[in-house]
Amino acid sequence: MTTTLHKPAELEPKVPPARIGRPKRLGQRAVGFFMALPPILLIALFIGFPIVLAFGFSIGLTGGLNHTIATIGQNVHEADAWWGTLAAYQEMFTNKRFLGDLLVTVIVTLVSTVTVLFLALGIGLYLKLKGGRMARLLSGLAIVPLFIPVVIASWAILTFYSGTGFLRSVFALFGLDFPVWAFTMVTVIIGSVWTSLPFAVLMVSSGLQSVPNAMIEAARDAGAGSLRTIVSVIVPMAAVPIIIATTFTAIGIVGSFTVPYFTGPNSPNMLGVDMSNYFSAFNQPQQSAVMAFTVFLIASGIAALYVWANFRSAKEQGKV
Amino acid sequence: MAIITDSRTGPASRTRRPLTLDSMVRSALVVLFVVLMVVFILGPLLWLGVRAFAGNWTFPNLLPDDWTLRWWQVVINDGALGVAVQNSLFFAPLTVLVSAIICLPAAYAFARFDFPGRRFFLISLFATNAFPKMGLFVTLAALFYALNLMNTVLGILVVHVLGTVVFMTWIPAAAFAAVPRNLEEAARDAGASKLRVFASVTLPMALPGIIVAAVMSFLASFDEAQGTYLVGAPAFMTMPTQMYSLVLNYPTQVAAVFSILLAIPSVALMLAAHKHILGGQLAEGFQIK
């Protein structure tokens, strides 16, 4: 982080006298506050405010700014009490299709996140403990998906595992029949893992690299085996980046649209696709909003983990 | 290349083993894993790339029966696809510019000033990433209808900039924070003005982080599909949203050609900045400090 500390040495003697003339002003705090404000206002206006608005819409408050969408949309439940109505939630949570999609979303998120984490840890540990050409090749490979737009990746993966895809062709040459994975949840999971891998590998291996080698050698000298060293020394020391990688991966997958839209079946599919269908194709924005809040609820559970991990690391460094 | 002994990992505390069956099995497993990863990661891309030059392709064969450049002609002559390319090349640089103007001062403030609400601000920035994109766009749509932003340039721009805020704030903030303070103070004490210090000390040292942020933002805008589709289609089709209809309405080879075209800017930019991205600028930015 700080590689160029040698340069100011020659200027150092001049520091103390000049510093006296510049006390810390209160104005600086105000400057900082106002410099940081624009992106926050943007988010408040276009993310915070719409979420409040859409929550109102989902419980049937159709007046004010919600008027236009309530007029355009079909099958809108209007409030029958001052606080609104739960009719739209009731409708969706008794809807078999929605419940199926919710289950599929949770399963895909769990399986993909665990797979991504497993691969990222494997590659990161191999890079840390063994190093060498093979390890660099592996980590380089894992970064490739970062270079490829998700739309293209989804489509490439679909054709690769399709009825006339590569795997089926290879197996057919040996007279074997490989299952068609295109338009099933298997390709959705494969696609989710493919697209999430680079970020997780970058985060996890940068975390693992910063574990001091001396610690690992000390553990080994104390007689700990490889597995013991990994489980009780290396992974705990890199816990925060690993948790960040996990939460971002899980949040990315739970709300994903492009991968399941391209590679998944018509039904059941993930909520991202269903949300878009209800919004555009079925013109039922209120039902779509209910789905959005269901996904938000899952995501905020995951997000809490991220915030907690960051606070923990800040506390460890004595910054809070 | 295939056999990696573990002679380099540990000091003398470990007995050095010769090539036993155990270590050979281990190396074999590593090689198998690498081969599987190559097929898993690169396979789909190669399979798609070949398709762009393929004429007929009989099923179990691993290569097409004949080769052709016909599909490239189709893409170049198609007006709708050309418009999509233009739209993408219009929105992506504009997004980076707007996002930089809004976010870079904030990034500097997060790195250098302590002000009330700093931590709260940092966490609200995270909200853009914590909430799943599709859900956000659905909620955003209600507001866009009310403000008449549906199917407008401004509406699409808002969606694209929202997708870049986290990159444009966090990554440069980490880069600014990494510039040693005493270096700046030394320059100040040597008589440089505040602006001068920023322009000739802070900015050059933080530049790799800013470049990574700009590249990630450009690509985020260039690849943004779901929000653009919901807010802009069919009035404004960008390259990724055009892919949605392309896959359904054109021969697969045309979509393959279009995919290659769409991937060129991403690959070029990523290769240009890959040293900084792999060097930890990206990973550094995602840890709230």
C-alpha cells in the first residue's frame, strides 16, 4: 500500500514550522460533506425514493406518483384501509407459480454461491500455498469471464450445453448420449457460477495473499498439517474478504436476470425473470413489485452479513 | 509442467518426498481440474466463436462442414444492428463522464475528510449493489412513468449511471486513501498550492484506481441490458438489449457475429487495465474503511 515513503525524506525538515499555520478547520468537515453529497442524492432520488414509492404501491397505495402506473397496470389491488392492503402479497404467496419460482431462486443461489466460493477458495489457496505456473494459469482462467458481457456469456453457455452443443457432440462421437442441459436449471447454475467466478476469485485470493507467510510457517512448525493450517490459520485471517465475496456473489445471483432469462426454462424460473414477465408481458406491475420486495428481503439478510463483516474488520483495526 | 513437487513451500521442517504414488495422483488430479476449468470457462466462448464463421454444421461433428463470412455481411448490412452499436457507443462514454463528475469528488472526500454521516453514506452507496438489479428497475419504473422518463435518453442515462456509482466511488476512494498523506503535506510545505498538490501528487498516484473505475463503469454501461430493456425498449436498443431479440429472430450465426463485436471493446479495455485490476485495485475498493 505504501511503497513510496522514501521520497519525502529530503523535504521532512521543513514540515513542522509550516504546519503551525494550518490548523484543522471546521470548514473542512463541511467541504467533505458537500463533496460526498451528489452520489448520495442520486441514490436517494433514484433508488431510495422509488423503493418507498413501490412499497406503497405493493400495499395498494395507488395515489400520487403511483397514479400513472396504477392506471396502466392490470389486476391492481387498491387499499381498503388507511395503511393499505396485503391483498397483492396474499395473491402472490398463494400463487403456486410464484412459490415454485421462489424455491428455485433460493436453491440456485445457494448451490451457485457454495460452488463459486469452493472454486475461489481452492484456486486462491493453491495460488498461495503452491504458486507456480499452474496456479497462475488457473487464476488467469478464472478471471476470463470478467472480460465477457453477461449477455454473450449466457448465450454461449446455452449453445455449449444445447442439444447440438459441444458436450453432446463429444459424447455422440463415442456413441454415448449426454443429457441436454440447455433450458434447465443446470445451465442456470453453470451460467451463474461462470459469471460470478472472477469477482470471487479476485476478492478471495487478494485476501489470502495478505496472510503473512510467517504465520503459515509458524503453524507448520508447531506441527499443524496442511488442512489444519488452512482451516484454523489461513481462512480465519482472510475471513472478511471471503465474506464480502460470498455476499456479493449471493446478492448478484439472487437478483440475476440475464443468465436465467437466456438459459433457463419457461417455468419454473428465477424471480428476476418472473418479475420482468409480470411487469412487461403480463402488465401486472403490482405483482412484480411484490416479487421485488421478496427478493429485497432475501438480499438484505445477505447484505447485513456484509455490513457486519466490514464493521468487524474496522473494529479490529481500531477505526470505530 | 505437469508435475509440481512441493519442494518450495516449506522449509526443512518437512521431509522431502520423492515421486511417490501419492504425489503423482495429486498432480494428476490438479491437471484434471485445470483441464475441466479450461473446458468450463473457455469451451462456451470458443464454441460460439467458431459459429460466427460456420456455414453448415452437422450435429455430432466438432467442426462445421464449411466456412463462410456471409454472417458478417448480414450484420454489417442490417440497419437495426448498426443503430444498436451507435446507441451503445453513445451511452457508455457519456455514462462514464457523468458518473465521474458526480462520484470522483465524493471519492476524494471519503478518503480525505472526516465528516458527519460518512459511514452512513458509505453504506447507502452499498445499497445500490445490495438490492438486486431487476427489483430496483421494477421499482424505478413507477417513478419513471410519473416523471415521463420512460423511453428517454435521460431515463436510460440514469439507469446506467446508477450501475456505476459503486465502482466510481469506492475504487477511487481506496486509491486516494492509499496516497501517503505526508507526501501531500511535504509538497504543500514546499510551497505548492492545494490545487497544484492535487494535480501533481495526489491525482497521478491515484490514477490507476481511477482508470480501473472508469473501465469498470464503461463496461457496466456497455453491458447493461436488463434496465435498458425495461426502460428503453423498443425506442432505444443498445447492443446488449438487441441481443435479446437477435437470439430469437435471427440465425444463431448472426448472434455469434454480433457477440464477437460486442465483446471487442470489453476485451480490449480489460486487457489494457488488467494489470491494475489483478493488482488489487478492484478488491481494495470493495472493503469499506
